[in-house]
Amino acid sequence: MATTTNEKVVICIGDIHGYINKLKNLWSNLEKQIKPNEFESAHVIFLGDYCDHGPHTREVLDFLISLPSRYPKQSHVFLAGNHDYGFAAFVGALPQPPEGSEFCSTWDRYKGCEEVEGWYKGPGYETMHVQGRRWGGEYKVKYHVSVSSVYSSRSTFTSYGFPHGSHDFIKAIPNEHKKFLANMAWIYEQEDVCINTNEGTKRCKLIAVHAGLENGKDVEEQMIPLRERDTKIPRLTALSGRNNVLNMPEELAKHGTILVSGHHGKLHIEGLRFIIDEGDGLKRNTLAAIVLPSMKIIYYTLEKQIKPNEFESAHVIFLGDYCDHGPHTREVLDFLISLPSRYPRQSHVFLAGNHDYGFAAFVGALPQPPEGSEFCSTWDRYKGCEEVEGWYKGPGYETMHVQGRRWGGEYKVKYHEDVCINTNEGTKRCKLIAVHAGLENGKDVEEQMIPLRERDIKIPRLTALSGRNNVLNMPEDLAKHGTILVSGHHGKLHIEGLRFIIDEGDGLKRNTLAAIVLPSMKIVRDTDAEL
């Protein structure tokens, strides 16, 4: 049955994957950044995947098991991730399947993969769930030097002092760890969770499940086997799915339900669909949590993100939008202007954002338009908006670019306000293109770049600086050539292939400011200094 929060702070913590230091530092940071009385009584939901990848699964479980006694006023939910499910299946901690069925009946779906995936065939395999056999097995064909099995579970065996696939490991698992694995929830539902929105604080139902729920299928039917923890199912899409569970089911969207998951290797917030898994099981990545109702993202970050000699000679690209929203534009510009003299061995690129373009237009800092045209010729496209948007009409407006007039105006109607990169295949050299918003798919990339290179200000609005959905994704032309395309502007951190969007701040004081470092792909945030 769903529970009620009574306006408690709700904390949802992403995939930990055996990194105890990340977990401890994140917990410490949560304790520092949330008011003591709120943290003391918080409702904490762990989104699953506590094991594998990282070296300290045993210590992670010890830490999690200790929380109820250390923080008795808190409530804790430990969701099962697909890795934890495999772990539990291997050590015999899954509930027995219903209706007298046997775990071996789950093998059939994956039978064609048994040889290649090298399923576990040691003592007790005959009565083991398919995911336990896959978790404890070892690839016959090596796909990658660091990946030895379907679940990359070698590190979990090692954390308990056993070689990968050891049957003795099963007998040596502490009883409290087996109990923890046996008691994991597969789905969690909670009524009346408070969340801050542009329209004020709302109360919503919250559903937490490791991967998500499928769109186009009845939500209630999907939730029944999760509530009942039905182990006769070979693979649970809600714990293991990818693209098919990424988005918000329409049924939940209609009812204003929050759906929160980990699993997908990214931080993605779209409406009430929250994916909190920036770590993706990788040592170099961070561990994050979301706090409700504030919607604040709190991070674990590495103490030293960049080696001193690498930082000293780094090539730093600022993606634009230095002004507006926050109160310290003047200080921001002073800081940026000081960088070349303070860090003479670095190189710096300061891209224009759409806000900066408007600022420059207003103060007369744009280059003059080509071919003898006048700035006032840029007004026509937006002419119908002049009155509503309250364009600037003060001294000098007659010779001002439209974006300067818009930037300096006030609404009459108020509205709510050769680059190296590390990959799984090793280090690659790629071309990098940085532009504030992005480039459109389906249009010739070179043609889009000409007015940007020439800084052609006769164009009323530059989509590459101001576009939204039409410039969000990677143009096929660039994807084919393995080009990195990096932007800000979109109010989120999103890394998909070589398309990087680095704008976690979104102009909001409560959000963090982030940078991506190449070739390491590390994310560095302004919250680092707090750890």
C-alpha cells in the first residue's frame, strides 16, 4: 500500500555500484546541505544497483544496513536494481517463484546466450534463476578488457575475498547481507509528495522503480508483478529495460505522477520524469541525489578532478550566457576577463550565448552588419511582438539590433520568469564543435556554420544560439564523422554519444554550475569545494 509523507523531505539517491567513498561523501554532503531537522526525518529512497563495477560492494551494503539504527527518525527504501537482482539470485536470496514453478523454468528465454555469456555451472546451478547464472558467469568471448561478465560482477566477488564465480562466495555472504537482498523492494509508491514547480508547491503521487515503466502498456498491469515480487519472470523490464522505459507513460503524465528511476547512466529531468544515475557505474563519474520538494540536485564529487599540470595547460571553452538571471553579471565578466592573465598557459574560448548577444546588441558591442545594411532591418521579423515584449525605446534605439531592443525592454504582459576523448574503445581524436544551443538536423551543417563564423548580425534570430528541440540532438552529418558537438543553453546535463549539453544551472540560483573535462569525460561542479 502506498504511504504518505506528511511533507517530509524526500531524497532519491542514484546507482551506487560499489563505490563506498562516493556514497559516504554524498551522504555527508546531503547532511550539510539539508536543514538538520529536515534531514533527521527525511524519507530516503535508494534507486538500486548497490553492487558490481566499483570495488566496495561489501562496504556499501554494510553502510546501507546501518542507516536505520544510525538515523532512527528517517525512513529508508532500498529498491532492487537489475545488478542487485542478479546478485540476490546467485546467493539464493530471491523469494521462491509462485505456483510451484522452478527457477530453471526462467532459463528458456536466454538459452541461446548460455554458451557465449558463460553462465555459472557450479554447485547449485540446477535450481538457480537465470539472472543468478548470468550474474555469476563469465564471458567465453572477451568483448572488452574491463568487462568479464554480463553484469561486471567480478568486483563484488572480490570485495568479499573470493574469485569470480566461486561457489564458496555463496556460503560466505553474511546473513544480514542476504536478508538485505531478500527484502529489497521492486517498486515503491508514495502519495502526497510535495514538489516545487513554477506554479507553486504541488502534491503528487511518486512511483520509484529502478529502470522505469513502459509507455503504451497498462501501468497497473506492469506494477502487479513488481508489488508481488514475482520471480517466475525471466527478466523484469521495469528493472532492466532501456529505451522502452526511458520516457514517462502517458497514463502517469495525465495524473501528474512523479516517476523516478536510476539505471540509465545519466541525469535527466523532464517534467515529472526523473532519472538519477549520473554515475553509470564508472569510477570517473559522480553520484547524485535529488531532494524534494526543492528539486535540488546534490552530488558526490572527486576531491581532485583534474591533475594540476593538466589544468594549468587546459583548453577551456565557455559555452555562453554569462549574464542575466543571477545578480553578479559584472563580477562574472571581471572573472572571465582575468583568466588569460591569471592562467597564461591555458587557452580560453568565450562563446556568445543568446543572452550575451542581446547584451552586446544593447550596449553597441556588436560588429556592424555587412553590405551597408542597418540594424533596424532586423526588426521586421519580430515586429508583431514589439508592443507585448515592450522593446526598448530609449535614446539610440533607432540604430539598435532587434535583440538589443528585446534584451533592454520589459514585458507589458508579465510572464513567468584534433580533441582527445576517452571511450570504451580507448582514447580517440575527434573534431569538436562548440556552439551555444546546437545545430539543426536535416540541414546542411556547413551552411549553418557560415553565419556563425562570420558573426552575421543581419539575421534576426540565430537558431544555433537560441533554438530548443530543433537543435537538441546530434545532426546525422556530424555523427557519421565522429564529431563532438557541445552546447549549453538547454537547462540540463545530457551526454549521449558525442553530443554534450552542459547547462545544469539553467540560470537558477539553486542549481549547480558544471563543466566537462576532456579527454577524461569528468564532470566538475561548483559544489566540489563543499566536500
